Amino acid sequence: MSDFESPAVRRVEPAAVRGNERQARPARQRIPIRRIILTSLCTAGGLGLFAYVVRRAGVDEVVAGIQRVGWGLTAILALQGVRFAVRTQGWRLCMPRSAHLPFRRAFAAFLAGDAVGSVTPLGLLASEPTKVFLTRHHLATRDSVASLATENLVYAASVAAMVAVGLVIVLATVPLPSSWWWGLLAGLVLLVVAVFGTRALMGRSAVRASNARSGWREQLERLRLGVAEFSHAHRERLWAAFGLDAIFHTVAVVEVFLTLRWLLGDQSPTLTQAVAFEALNRVVTVAFKFVPFRVGVDEAVTGAAAPLLAVDPAAAVALAVVRKVRNLLWSFAGLAVIVAHPAQAVPEMRLRGRGADPLL
């Protein structure tokens, strides 16, 4: 320290450093008791439903079906990895061209976010902030949030298209009771209306932005405008992301087809059954995201729909259980990413003026 520095400067400088050090240390936040209770109730309810559905379908039959899959689980895990990789690249396409987020970093963040969203009842409220946190040293928070919002909208559109395709195929090829037929047709119409309504909402002008009364509304409006501007400026990138999401769903249909092939033994599944089960799985995933791993719900809905698709309910429940095992194993990988993430090292290096490690 120079002899010409004033005592005031010497007093302020250590205080500033201490303040930076406090910011560098992640604050320990207590998990709200209501969140713990909600997670416990959802998990307990799902486990109870799971036990009931498996017992009703036949424990021996379900176990026998899972055993027939055997080493096929390796292929199922690999296909899920392909799906994660495809959606990761779709997310990167929704980032500004100036963003430089390596694929492997984005893939790790996507895995971790999906794991957190699966093990908690918060869904996107937990998974997306996890991705922002894990990419904060490579991507500005504003760009990260906007790109995730854009990617989720593109993915939602692809899910709507997947469900619509499934409904059309089922209505055209599966003999259904009249009440079911009209109910599915009404669902298809509502889905189309919801898609066009969302598109109109995203495309409206920013006239009402100045009328926002609260901070969160203003932030949400800014986010919407950012997504809309990116969409208008980079339509080709959004269509490419939508195409990747279509591949994501196609690989999922292949996975369902192969799994049913192993589960049904001598019987051969049809493409209609594979598409219908995957479309149903998308609906369950969206509607019951608050249930960790959709435990019990996926098995109940899949087993209930099986007779309509001429599939043994025990095989359908086993299909849901195999998917559960696949999700659990990939979630372990995602949680391992969080555990291995150097949350403290980078801020401390910045305090010393060395800068962030380019590999982080």
C-alpha cells in the first residue's frame, strides 16, 4: 500500500473485499417447510398409487415383463441420452449468435436441470434456474433466461404437435366408444385453440408494457418482448430447434416401440400403439410435473389406456416402470453434475484478479 493513500481509502478497501468474499460464498438457504410437506405428500400419494396399480395389473406379470427387457435397458438409456443431446442443441439454437456456450457445458446443465425438475414438485420453477446457475460463467443471465424461455416455447409447440398427431392417429385407426371418440376430438380442438391463442399472445405489441403495475409483471413483459424479438429476427433458428424437437419425439416413439417389443414377447407392437403411448406420456409429463418422477400416475394412466389400444395392461404398466428406471438413472447423472460443479472456486479466483477458468 502506498504512503500517499489516505486512511479512509485503507478502511474502505478491506470492507469492499470482505463484501465480495461474502458474495462469493453461496448463502445457505433453508428449504421452506411447505415445500417439504408438498414433496412428501406428492411422493407418498404417488407411491401408494404405484403399489395399487402394480398389484392390480399383477406383480408377477409386471416383473416378468421387466425381466424380458433385460439388457435392452442399455439401448433405452442410450436413446434417452440422444434425446437429451437433441434438446440441448435446440436450446443452443435459441441463444444469441454472440453466445459461446460449449455443447458439453450446455448438456451438463440440461441434465442437471432435468434431474432437479424431476425429483422436486416444482418442475420448471426448479429446472430452469438450475440451468441458469450452472451456465452463469459462460452466458449472461439475461441471455440464459431468454434462451430458456424461447426453447421452452418451441418445445411446448412440438409437444402440442406430437399430441395432435397422436390424437389424429388414434381417432383414425383405433375403434373407440362414441364417448371416447368425441372426447378426444374435443381435446384436439382445444389444443389447436390453445396453440393459436398462445401465438397471438406472444405476437402482440408492447403497448401495455408501460401499464405494468408490479415488478414481476414488468420483468415478464420484458422477457416476452425479448423472446418475440428473437423469434422475428431468427426464424430459421427457431424452425431448426423445432425440427430437433421433432427428432426428440421421434426417438421417443422408437424407444416405446422397442420397449413394447421386448415386453410383449411373441406379439409385435404397432406404430399406432407406440405413437399413442408416447403422446399420452407427454400429456402426463406436462399435467403431473408436480409429482416427483410422476410415480404412480404414469403407471395408472398408461395401464388404463392399454385396453383401448389392445395392449395387455401388465405390459403397459411395465412400460411405465421401465421409463421410471431410465429416468432415475439419468437423474443420478444430472445430480452428479450439480455435486461436481465448482460453485465456489470461480468467484474466489475472480477476487484475486485471475479471471474465470475458460474450461468452466
